[in-house]
Amino acid sequence: MKKSAVSRQPTYFDTYIDLVDDIDLAEAFRQSLAEIDSLDKNALQTLGDRVYAPGKWTIRDLFQHVIDTERVFAYRALRFARNDKTELPGFDEGLFAANSGANRRSLEDVIAEMRLVRESSAMLFATFDETALRRTGVMFKSELPVLAIGFTIAGHQKHHFRIMEERYFPLLENA
């Protein structure tokens, strides 16, 4: 199903959903995998653990955040697709980041995990029929259809890759 089929789009999540073109969700996942595959690993290695401002995440932290958030959202989508009406709580992204250990891992390992998680999400969403994709559930006080969760996952990556381009890569000019 295409993004235009999203029936309900809460304000907070539209930030991410709006970054994705009106394409089929499977294509959005394919494009996001291509974005992962086209990362400039040499530039990211050169960047290392630099941050664009005090207290901001490193690139590995940022990628781990994308991974962790995707796992949480995929779990929520699974619950709602299976018609589970349990309201699901939010999660503390700062707590997750502080305890992820991303900076003890190699950049290559984190990128490989990000790719595998995206492939897994694509496979999960491919199992949902139209009825499941239209089901809604409440997460973090917002009602969201399963389809919108899929586009949120793809758009969340786009959002953070844009931050990487705009705020982290300029640090390389002084490297």
C-alpha cells in the first residue's frame, strides 16, 4: 500500500512519514536499504566519535538509535496487526542510547545490524495484508495505523540520515 493510503497520521509521527514519497511501503523499505548501502563508510570512519555539539550522539549512537527505535516500532506494528488492542507505552530514547554500548562496537557492525533490522522489518510488513495494515493501535497516547508505522520507520531513518548530512559531515571539513 502507498503512503497516501494512511488514514490517520498523528502530528508527532507526520514529521517522519512526510519525508517518504507517496510510494508503496515495500519500495520505501527497498529505498531505505539502498540508503544504508550507499553510506560513505570512509567518511564515517574519519568522523569517528566526533559530535556536532556537546551532549549529542556519535554516529554509532545515532545509528543504534535508528535500530532500537525500529525494533520498538516493529513490535508495536506486530501487536496492532494481530489486532491486539493493548495501549503500548512510549520509550525513553535517551535511556536506550545511554545503555546501548554502541560506541564499544565497530561502525561496520552497527551498520550491518541496521541493515539486518531493516530487512527484518521489510519482511514483517510484507506478511501483513491490507486488513492488517489498516488496523490501528494506541502507542504513546497516539492512535496509529500499522501502515503509518511502516512509513514512520522509513521516514525516521531519512530524518536521521539528513541530520548526519547536515550536522555531522560538515565536521569533516576541519578534519
